[in-house]
Amino acid sequence: MPAVSAIRASVAAAAATLALAGCGLGAGSKPTHVALLVTQAFGAQTIVSDAAPKIVGADTVMRMLERNATVSTRYGGGFVQSIDGLAGGGGRDWFYYVNGVEQQRGAAATRLHGGDYVWWDRHDWSATNDVPAVVGSFPAPFVDGYGGKRLPLRIECTQTASSSCSAVEKVFTGYNLIAALGCLLCSQYNLSLRVLVGPYATLTADPAADELAHGVGSSGVYARFENHGRTLALLDAAGHVVRSAGAGAGLVAATRFANQPPVWFVTGTDDAGVAAAVQAFNAATLDQHFAVAVIGGEAIPLPDSQP
């Protein structure tokens, strides 16, 4: 995974100096600082990892993929059937994310923008075919934005004076990002990227957080909180509970609510669980994972693959 971390570090450093809105949108203009990652099994196996993929002019996501991998398509060329010989079908298909946000349109209709980190993954969708946001492209979308636009950053903590809240703020400071600190729900309907920090039981008033209690079909996160937030259940790719943990269990995950910008969570079953999640809130730990749970000090990629 070091190569993937290097890609993201390069893209983040470049994107921090760019005003993304309008970058690479002119006819024939070439977006810069774009990276491509192709994996399967929720990021477990890397197929293509390229910090400087070949791009010609104002490419779409599809054209960029076709220039850098062997691709077959379907439905008139708008959707991917196979990449480098790995085909969709049998309950596994190709999905793609730009700066950590799942794209609803076909790749042929999605324009590349400067700073875009494009991630294709072939995975089992039997539990859900909608994973609205993933954490494995961090520090995207915070540095890079998405859809060619950068959005304000808010950290919403249930205890703004907590050490966990301060630690999350320091992570963003390391990327030269200034975050507004606010109360829960104060910016629910604003166009901002929100990071919710606190024990899960204190976050449930937020509609996006409430989805984490209803399982992967609602949130796209292969974990759910149970027992009024005191238990974290980890799910496998089929959506079945593999193991559960109580005190000290943490979670770093992202989802979306009602097509609003992604909401990220640094949360847990209690204060100790939140502190454990804070320790996992970094590019090296989140790298190439859809979400990460922390149990007993171990960072566990989700979905959980434990036998």
C-alpha cells in the first residue's frame, strides 16, 4: 500500500495549492494532478495504481480508464464490464469513486477535474449496491473537493473541548486545512463537508448518523451500532455479522444523507472507542479501505473478512 499512499500524498499536496472550481473544464484543457486506482474486493487487491495516468485533453473518467487499462464496456459504452480481464457478473461488479464519493452517473458522462483521485473497485454487492462514500482516499475529499468544487470543512463534536476533537482538528491542520468547529446539526443542510466526532450514542440525532444503526443497506457502511450504541457489529461482504465489540470499539466511516455532501464519522461505543478511532484517522491506516473499525487496538478494514 505504500505506492497508494504516495499517490494520495502527491495529489493532496498539489491540490492544496489549486482552486479546483473550474480547473480542467475548458474545451481541450487537460486536468492536472489526477490519480487512478483500480482494485477488487473492497480494496484488498490492487490492479492498477498510477499517480500520473495518461490523460488527453478534457477527458472523462471512462476515457482516462481506457487509456490506462484494458477495458470492455456495456450499455453503449457508458458502463464498465471488465478491467484488465476482470469482469462484472455473478454478484460482483465495478463501482467507481471520485475523491471518495460514489458516482451515480456512468463514467462516460463524468468529467475529470484537477486533483481528482479516481478509484474503481470490483466487489460483491449482495448486501448493498450503494456505498455512498468511502474513507480510503483520505485526505480526499477534504483537500480536493469533488465534482470540481471545494467545500467548507466543519468538525462537529459533542464535546468540543475533548482531546479527540482537538486531535481531529490537528489532523486537518497537517494538510493546511482550516476547519470550523461547531455543534451537532448546526450545518446539516449547508454545503459543507462534516466530520462528526463523539460516542455514537451522542450523535444519533443526526440523520446521517442514525443510518449507522440500520446496517449496510441504509448507510453503505459494513458495520452497525447496536444496543443503543454500546455495541459495534462488524459485517462481512454479504452483510452478516462477523463479530461484535463493546467498550473501547471505534469506527471511522463515511456516508451520505439525502444527496448532501459526505458525512464522516470518528466515533465509537464510548469515549475510549472515539479515542481509538482518532488513532486510525490518518491516511496510512485508512488507505484503500472502505471503512475501518478499531477493536483492541487493531484497525480492521470493512467489510470484515475474519473467518
